[in-house]
Amino acid sequence: MSLLAWIILGLVAGFVASRIVNNTGQGLVVDILLGIVGAVVGGFLFNQFGQPGVSGLNLYSLLVVVVGAVVVLWLYHALIDRRRVL
């Protein structure tokens, strides 16, 4: 997959995941970065469970990336909120 496709999937996944997790975005750059990291995490998780990971710019890949981005965003918020409490 090209870098542009990863950025597009990352942007969409970061936006969707931020709406699922806390209903507000983190900002364009953070959403893209968390979405791209989520793509890697989602692909890894799906491969661990015997399913194909990100295979291109399609709906299945979007599902994989959004699942990964939700996991990454949830962990991100857990760590950031934990730091604020301490």
C-alpha cells in the first residue's frame, strides 16, 4: 500500500475512532498518527487471530484499521488521564 493510502486510512480511522472513544477529535495530526499506529496494531491483532490484516484501500481494511485505532486511542487516553491524576 502506498504512503498516501496509509495516510488516508489513518485519517479516517483516527477520526472514526476518536468519535467512538470520546466523541471529540484530538486534532488532525494526532488523529492521523494514532490512526496509522492503529492500522499497524489492527493488522497485528487480526493476524494473531488468524484473519488477514490491512489488504488495501477497502472496507475490510477500514474495519481493521478502526479496530486498531480504537485500541490505540483507548490506551492513549488511559495513559494521558493517568498522568493528569498523578
